Amino acid sequence: MPRPLIDLTGQVFGRWRVINLHKRQGKGRPALWNCECECGNKRIVAGTNLRSGISASCGCLRDEKARTLMLARNGKGARSPHWKGGRILDSRGYARVWNPTHSRADKRGGYVYEHLLVMEEALGRPVNISETVHHVNGHKADNRLENLELWNKSHPPGQRTEDKIAWAKDTLLIYIGVEGVLKWIENYDQDKVGSPPQKSNYISSCS
Ligand SMILES: [Zn+2]
């Protein structure tokens, strides 16, 4: 009878998180586990290597250690002639930039999505958590500003009129500011607004 298998599902070893069992090999050979690294890379790792700490990441940890060592040695960081720009492509195809002091940097690696940085630079403010940066042409590493759009996922909490008005006010203030609102009112043209919408224009989800 085979030895009972210790289930590692959900456990964390270094940067690895165990997703589930890949294959039980038997006959003294270690079970293989599907794992996901903090950086997003997925690999199959032997349970023995996880538990002993031989494998602590997909390789990104080793890369970072080498980089940190290099930085410590020459003490010049980004100004070093050996600096490779600190830009990586993650397993999902997004470009990330080494920027450990950024509030959205991943905790261990210190990398931030490049599209966030480009958008923040253009906005002159942080991208907030209700916002996403969309890649127009679908290429996740094409972070030219003209390929990026700022989307906002926020919406009123329900259908209550006062909630919608409060949300609309907040949205206006975030995206056009007080000056923009004043300009809008200044240019407001009652004639262009037309007749009030008819009741039949509304689709009601409540019957
Ligand atoms: Zn990794």
C-alpha cells in the first residue's frame, strides 16, 4: 500500500504557492506539485524540493538576489553601467519595472506594472484602485501612452437616486475637477438639452 501523501495544496514555500497535486510518482520518487510563483510563473515542482527549500522560486528570486548583490557591490544602482533597466516581462506578458519604493510595488520583488507608471506620469497622480489601465491594441507590454486608456470600474452602489447623484459628483470631481464643472456649467446650453426623456426610453429591470 502506498504511503499516505501529505497534501501541500495551498501551502507556501518561499515564493511558491502550491496549487494542487500534479502527479504522484510512487516508488520512492517525490510527488510533483503544480505551483505558482509570486511573480506569476507556473511550474511543476517536486515536493521534496519545496520542503527542503532547494526550490524557493521560479528563478526570479535568484535573479533578484544577484541584482541586489551587484547593486551592493558597485553601490550605484540604476546609474551602474551593468544596470539592465530593471524591466522584465512577467509570465502573463506584462512589462514590470523595478521600483521598490512605489506603493504598488510587489512586496518582495519591488516590481510595478509599467503601464501604471506610464499612466501615472501622464495623469500627474497615482492610478487609484477603482481604475484600470487598458491596452488598446491588446499588446500587454506595449506601454506607449497612445496605446493606454484609463478605465474606471466604479459605479453607484445601487439604483437609489441620491447614491447615483453622489457618485456622479465624485466622478466629475476626480476627472474634471471643480474648474471643469464650472466650465461645463458656463457652457451649458439649455436649448441643446431638448425635451425631457420620455418614460418609454427607460428600460426597467423591476417589473
Ligand atoms: Zn518567480
